[in-house]
Amino acid sequence: MRSYKNLTFWDDLVKALVRSYRFGMSLPTNDQYALGADIKRVAVRVRTKIVAGISIESAAGCAHEFDGAYQGLKEITSGIEFAVELGITKPELVADLLETLDRLAGAVFSYRRTLAES
């Protein structure tokens, strides 16, 4: 039986999702109800997709869930970049988070590709 906790990127993923969720909570009140809520919702969804994917026996089913997790990481990245574009946050405050999210999206994509090859 596979475990999501054994994924090489799991610990970094959890830290990045927690940080993204907290970023959504830290936005000004006006932005918490739209942009912040979306970032938080997607952060939870990414974690859920990974856990669900690992629990699916078929490679195709697992790959489908990892596709959703990859897309979610890209959505979070886009939301944080939008906050920068709106002037809600400074680029230097989120640069390392954006780099981490991009790296993790690559790891999820690579894992998903190995599933397609099996």
C-alpha cells in the first residue's frame, strides 16, 4: 500500500500549502473573501487530491488526481501573483513561496508522468 507521506516532496508540499493558506488569511479583509478564500480552498484541494490519488489502485485514477493537484498548485501561484499585481503584497515577500510552488508543481507533474508510463 502506498502512502502519501512517503512521497519525496510531501513535507515541502505541506509547508508550502500551509504557507499559502496563511497568505490567504493575511490579505486585507476585502480581499480575504474573494482572492484569499480561493487560495485557501485550492490549498486544501491540492492536499486532498494527492491523498486521494495515492489511495487509488489504478495508475490512471491516481494520475487524474495528480493532474488536479498540479492544476491547483498553478492556481495558487496565479492567485499570489495576482495579489502582487494588485499591489496587495510585495513581490519580495512571496518570491520564495512562488519558487517553492513552482518546484512542487514540477515534482507533482513528474510523479504523474511516471504513473502514465506504468
